[in-house]
Amino acid sequence: MPKLRTHPHLYEISAWPWLEQLSSDAGKRLTLGDVPGKTWDYLAKNGMDCVYLMGVWKRSAIGRLMGRIDQSLIGEYDRVLPGWGMADVPGSPYCIQAYEPDARMGGWKGLDKARKELADRGVGLVLDFVPNHTGFDHEWIRTNPDYYVQGTLDNYRETPLLYHPVESVDGNTVQFIACGRDPFFPPWRDVAQLNYYNPATRDAMIGVLSTIAEHCDGVRCDMAMLVLNDVFKQTWGDRVELLYGPPDGEFWPAATSRAPMLYLAEVYWDR
């Protein structure tokens, strides 16, 4: 990580539309590994200490389909991009299927090339970390459903918008995985709520951070306060506390000590 100034400058780039624009300008498809050197030069010469490439991870296909057919979003698409098509809706960068670079980014090779280009110019690379949830097609839904907050059929009948039914591979059982949420707003229907009362979930997410740290200099942590113990208890305590009991310490101190890098928190409520 380059040495930061007292008041460092960070430049955020929405990676997917940025690559689409660069590709249009170049007349060919560009990935992160193909970004012209003059583009990186521009960022460095304009005083940026870090570049935050938002949305490099593999996006959920389930979440993408939801985003493409959501009636509340279609009207907004019509407003901002008349004549839009399905290809113009690549899915939410915060609905992640896997913490690996999306093929549109050029895979790990493309991401690592972008990091090197920035490092050669004295600029750090910051990527997303979404601690609160994953997409419903993340492999853990199948392999480790206990990593998620779950409900019962009765819970689903009472509040159907709070849960997403997931059928087992053999078709004999259905698990009701909770949708991710902020305690003050309706659930996000496209994402699955991770269970931060489960120590195994915490270890798994710190493992994700350790992998990310090998490919960047820092992470921007989406809605970081949602995994604080008191906030999580307020949101999900009635579903998880009897089964797991209160956590032994907070998540963030453990994460930052075991996967050291620059951490930036998106946080609200005067936290």
C-alpha cells in the first residue's frame, strides 16, 4: 500500500460501465487488463492516492434476473436510459455470487494487471467487501446453509417477503433463507443474510478478506455497521440468539487483525 497523506484522495470508479465506455471509445472490448496506460496516468497525475474499483466481483445471476424484471426499477431504467435492453442491466455489484473477478473484468489476470498499473504510479487499489450478505447463488447456500439466518415454514407464512425458499438438490426439503436487511427498511429481496452469531460464518468471511488482501490494498466495506453485535441483535437476535448465543467479541477487530490492509467503512447512524 502506498504511503497515504493525512487527507488522502480516493477516486471511485463504477467498473462495469467504465469498461463499457472505454470499450466503446476504443472500438473493441476492453477488460481491466487492457485499460490504456494514459488512463491510469490521468488518475495518478490528478492527485489520487487510491482508486476504488466498485463492482469487480462476480455478480449473482439470480440477482441480475430480479433486477431486470423488478417493476419498481423498470420505470427508472426508462427514465435514465430510454430504449435500454437487458444487457444494460448487469446486476447489482452488492449481490455477489463469488469473490472472484467477473469475466467482464478479465478475471484475476485482469484485476492483478490493473493493480500493478496503479502501483507503478504510486496509487493503491481498493475493492468491495460486502459483509452482510451474498447472492442466493453463492456456493455457501448449497454447501454451508448454516452460514445464513434461516426461518421456518411458519416464519415464511407470517412474513413471506423476509425469506427466500431454497430447495435441496434432491428436492425433498426446503430451507427458508432470510433476505438481507437493514433493521429500519424492508428486506433486500435479492440477497441472503449471513449469520454473524455463527463463528463459522465469521471465519469464512475473514477467509474471504484474506483472499481479497492478496489482490488489492484495501476494501470499502458495504454497510459495515450491520454486522456490529448490537445492530445484528436488533435485526436478527430473535432468530439466532437461542441457537448460537451472543458472539465472543466484535467481527471487525478480528477481521482487521487477521487480514491487515486499509479498511473503509460505509456507516450511518452516527456510528
